[in-house]
Amino acid sequence: MKQYGLLGEKLGHSFSPRIHALLGRAIGAEYPYTLFEVAPDDLPAFLQKGFFAGLNVTIPYKKAVIPFCAEISPKAAAIGSVNTLLRRADGTLYGDNTDYDGFLHLMRLLVGADVRGKKCVILGSGGSSLTVRAVLRDLGAGEIAVISRRGEDNYSNLHRHRDAALLVNTTPVGMYPGNGAAPVSLDAFPALKAVADIIYNPAKTALLLDAERRGIPCINGLPMLVSQAARAAELFTGLAVSDDVVESVTRAVEREAKNIALIGMPGCGKSAVGKALAHLTGRPFYDSDELVAARAGKTIPAIFAEDGEEAFRKMEHEVLRELCARSGAVIATGGGIVKRPENLPLLRQNSVTVYLERPLSDLPVHGRPLSQKHGVEALYRERAPLYEAWSDFTVKSARSVSETARKIAEVLHL
């Protein structure tokens, strides 16, 4: 059987195998797709092996593979970057660039991204940057500034581009597992009309969260990833992939990759419902309180009694940071997670947040230090507005745990 896959140096974060599985199923031509992590020194020997029929290529090899191709497409030649390889009948390699189609698709989805005659700033100067530059040029952009660490336009003179209308990040800064990092502050670009980050994991990088806070239209790289994969699938199989298939696969991958984070009052059933929801949907389950207790080596009441609430909140924040960097999990948070504003961007980056409501009369207080100290009603008055503001959906507890889990799955179209 012909073998296909993704070539890169570090691929633990990749969604590509799942995307190609969905694309192959949709067009009735499923094909094996494997991740090939190859060190730079091993690249020549790997490419000379004849076992693969086609590859997608990602960081850092989009330029490096070109000398190994007997021929590359006019588009790839013009851009100077190859992200798709095909093994021809004579054993030689043909290189193409489907990233162009992918980024063009992304630009058509991005509100406010009419770049005709406008200044655009691209962060990064690698293979993806070359593709983005080609698309923007073909869309009629005005000045296109490419920011690199050592070029004429670099991170020390961003003030030159305060009038930029579009910012595109093509660097890996902020990509899993480096969640939370941002390549720049948007303070440097007060005239922005749109922001694109070609990173897709996490769904909302720190850069995109910054754009959201400022009300700037923004988009991540998942539509680009799926669209370029669809064009590669056409090259692999010889079959057409419709725009409807691209859209449906994008939605499916987005749903699967998002964490489901449960928030709500202490004792509302987040842990029990979370376990049931994880079982129902086939997702891993994590309980932030259980992980804090395990890390501290003592129960939650003991942490409050011996170390104080502030010590607990610090540990809770670090546990949440680790959990929210994951993909496709169910996460039961502590009832006081909303007390620290810095927890909100952690939830926003990769999770859909569900507020689990339960009548106050049904909330237990045993083993819950703050419920015992302040009373359930007082805690509710303090936290309910925050639960509502932080959540994407609100679900009222049903008669049973399993029924509540089913309600959440229905609301999220799982």
C-alpha cells in the first residue's frame, strides 16, 4: 500500500493525520498517513528512501527539500517554498506548494482582510512567510514588511509599521507546548484591521487573544491547514475535494480539538458530570482539584488550613495552565477558578467553557472550606456573574449525572 505522511522535525502537536483521515473518508479514498520526525542531518537519507508516495512538509524543511526535487511546480518555484512532495514513477521527487491555496482560503474567511493597497506585516521569514507574502502580493497588498530577527525590518524597529492594516504571524511562537507566548504586543500596531496567526494549536494563541480583547477581527491557522491538506489530498489521490468537504472537516477537527472545561459552584457536580461526559465522548478526563491535591500531597481542606487560600490558588493556576494546553480533554475545574482573572485566557486558548448550574439548595458544603466559611449564598452572589461571563454555554443540572452529560454533549453537537 502506498504510504503518505507529514515530514518535519517536531510533530507531536500535529492534527494532520486526523485531517487526512477525514478527507480520505469523505472522498472515498482513504490512505495511510504517518508522522515522520526527521533530524536535519538525517533529511538527505530520508528523502532518498523510496518507501513514501507523497508527503506534506512542515517546519523547518519547506526550503530544505527543494534541492532534492527533480522538478517543482511553477507556483512553488515562484514562492521558493515546497510543502508537498510526490514520488513519481521513475522514483524522483516532484515538489508543489498547497500552502498558497490554504492561506488564500484563510484570507477569504478573515473579516476585515481586504488588503488592497494596504500595508501588511508578516512576522517570520521562513517557508510559510514566503507563501503568505505571495498570496498578499497577488491580492493587491501595498507595502509588505517581513519582520525577522536579523533583517532590516526586525523586532527592534516595529515602530516603522504602526500604520499596518494586517498582521500575520508565521513564527512558531505561541505554538503548543509554548502556549502563552506572543511574538509581539499589538500595542505596536494601533491601525490594525485584522490579525491572522497560522498556528492552530492552541486555537487561540496569546496573539489572537490580544486581538480579541481589542476587538480586532482575527483567525487561527486551522482553515489554512485543512485547505492545504485538501489540495495535497487531491495530488495524492487524483480525486477532487469540494469546498463543502473542507468546511465540514474544519468544523469536525475544531470540535474534536477543543477541550470542554466545566465551571460552576463547589458541589455542583463538575467532577461526576465531567467523568460521565468523558466516557460518553471518548475523551480523557482531568480534575484540577484532584491534581492540586496530588501535587501538594494533602487534601484541599488541608491545603486551605495549613497553607492558606493564596497558596492553593497559585497551585490551581499552574495546574490549569498545564491542563488547558492540552487538546480534546474534559476538564473539571475548581469552584473558585474564576477568582483569578489570569485563569480566563488559559480557558479561552483551547477550550469551550460550560457553566454547570445546580440549585443552591442541592449544593453540599462538607469538605468545601469556603462554602463552610462564607455560606453558599454569599459565594453564589460573588461568583455567579463571573461564571456567566466566562462561559460559552450554560447547562442546568438534570435529574442524573448521565442525563446532564448528555445535555452538554447535545449543546456542543458532539
